[in-house]
Amino acid sequence: MQDDPQTSDREPTTASGNVERTETSQPDPVSFSRGGIRAGLLTCVPVAIGVAGYGVAFGVLASQVGLSVAEAALMSALVVAGASQIIAVELWGDPIPVVAIVVTTFAINLRYSLMGAALQPWFQRLSATKAYGSLFFMADENWALTMRDFRAGNRRGAFLLGSGIAIWLFWVGSTIVGALAGETIGDPAQYGFDFVLAAVFVALAAELWEGRSTLLPWVVSLGTAVIAAEFLPGRWYILLGGFAAALLEVIRHDR
């Protein structure tokens, strides 16, 4: 399937010239092609380089708590969730606090349910293999880039997969570098690696700015997150901030 098929947008007509409306005449909301994968990968490379700095920090921390290079790399390859991985190794101990790690990372990663829901209007007609295969590679950074691409009018369903592959490659590779150089690097914070993720998020937030109409949900989300972080334990403020903004948008839409 091509990135932007033209012929599929034309509805068939009868002999009299009237439009014949059938179930098959409706175009798919998105395409899924190698061109979309390539576009996503190339667009995301600059962001993925920034993510690599955070990956080095994770690799260093993983080595300091006793994980081998192979174990750290496998964790990054299968989990692909920087914030929760950092929290997991920070909670690491002997014995390993399994319940605390599971509950905390669950709270952090619940935000992906909101992010996946935001993609539903475009992904609803993709096959399960294409949709869920792409979602495996979804991270905060490439989700934001994909949303921007969709809102720009593109219908490249494979954009998420391509951008996710870029994130995955740099994330796993930088984890290996950090794990190998753990003892040499020491504390990642002294090099500013701990601020890399925050800087990337600020840049992505700027890309998602749509004018004054988005100001109110942003302020509500920020305020809710700050208050929740002050009074609630763990990382629930991440999810609560997202839910507050989503609820506000539902109320505004219904009006």
C-alpha cells in the first residue's frame, strides 16, 4: 500500500453518474508501508540520540546494582520504558523488592493506556499484527512525533513503528555502552545525563503545542501532577495529571 493512495479516495459511481456508496468504498484512515517506516525512523533519529544519553545513565545504574551487560541489554530490549527501568534499578536491593517494583512501574506505565487511546482513531482499521506490533515500540518520544504526523494530515500508520525502531536501537545500544563503562563513568548525574529525558520531553511538548486552546488542559495536568506528587507516594502523579487533562477535554467537548 502506498503512503497516500489517491485512487482509493474516489467513490464508485453508477451508470447514471450518481455516487454508489458501499462498505468497500470507504478509504482506510491510514496506510501501512515501508515508506511510513522509513519516514518515522529518519524523523526520530535526532530524538533517539537524546534518548541514548538517558540509556547510558540506565546502563550505568544497572551495572552498579549488579546487573550484567547482557541482563541490562535484555531488560531494555524487552521493556523499552526508560522511566520505569530507572525506577526499577533504583529500588533494586537484596532481596529484590518485587512487589514494590511491580506496583511502582505499573503506576508509571499506566500512562501508555492514555497514549494508546489517543492513537485509536487512526489505528482502528489496522490489523492486529500491525497495530500491536507497532505499539510494542511505542515510547513517549515517538508517540508525540506520531501524533504530530497524524495531525498534520498524514495517514502513515507505520510511522509509529519506524520511529519506535529508532528509539529501540539507540536505547538498547546506549544501555550496553553504559553497562560496559559503568565503573568508569561513575555517577551519571555529574555529566547531566539525568536531565536528558526532561529536556527531550520539553522539546516534544513544544511540538504538541496547538495554541491557546491547549493551555487550559496543560495547566490542569501540571497542577494536578504537582499536587499529587506532594501528597501521594510513588509515581501516581504521572497518571493523575494525564487523567485530569483528559477529563477536562471530555467536559469541554460535551459542552
